[in-house]
Amino acid sequence: MGWVDVEKAAESIRKTLGLLDDEISKEKFIKGYCEISNITREMYDKYFVALPCNCGDESCRGWATISNNEESVKLHLEFHA
Ligand SMILES: [Zn+2]
């Protein structure tokens, strides 16, 4: 109950104050993913989408590459966002 509101407040603060940082780290994440997977940015944008991730994996860097379809995005948002 109460904690949901705190989460929402924190989220809107992050969005207001930290958007630029978030966008930079997202771009870094995508760039790194493209390099590791040996794909172009155009391919990434066509087939994948980068979403904030909170999966708890120790290799997780706060972003996840998800297949660019509704089902995958929905599943990710449900379990890891
Ligand atoms: Zn993750």
C-alpha cells in the first residue's frame, strides 16, 4: 500500500532528475550489446528493445535486451521491471 506510493514517487523523481543519466547508460548498454552480439544498431532497433531490468542477476547492469514483440515486453515488465 504505502510502499507503492513511495516507489511511484521515486520513479517520477528518477524520471525528472535522472533521465539524462538513464538515457546515457541505456545507449551504452545498447552499444555494448551490439558489439558483443556483432549486430548493427539498426538491427538492434528492428529486432530488440532495451528495457530497465531489476532481475537481480549479478551480471545485470540495470538494462535488458528484449525481443521487440508485445509478448516478450509484457513478460519482462511483469517479472523484471
Ligand atoms: Zn537484469
